Amino acid sequence: MTDHDPGCERCEELLQGYLDRDLAADEVVVAEGHLDGCDYCRRRYRFEERLRRYIRVSASERIPAGLRQKLSELRDERPASSSS
């Protein structure tokens, strides 16, 4: 489809809401109908879906225990506050 295709423009408007599962039923029908028939918009949808998944996984990765301990020690160091 072209950049000026009204179906693509409407799908673009609905895409984030569709990914968030935050559309009204009639908007879901419009988005899914367009995605079923438009390779370009379907690729954009898949990209956005993979990007969101990557961000979720990346944000939930645990810091290794040794690094966490070192960061904690650095945070607790108070150069000006030691009075010994």
C-alpha cells in the first residue's frame, strides 16, 4: 500500500491501541481487517509487537548479585560523612 492509502493511515492511528488491547470492538474489526490484507502494515505490527516484547524482557532482567552488591556498596559510601 502507499503512504497515502486511507486504510493504512487509519491502521496507523489504531495500531498502538490495538497492541495495547485498548480498542472498541468496531475498531478491532477495522484494524484486523486491514492487517489481514496489507503486508506493509502487518510487518509494522509485527515489528512493534517484537519491540514491545524485547523491552519487557530487557526491563525484567535481573542484575547479577555481585554487581548489585558493588552498586550497593558504592551507594552507601559517603566521602564527606566519615568522621573517624
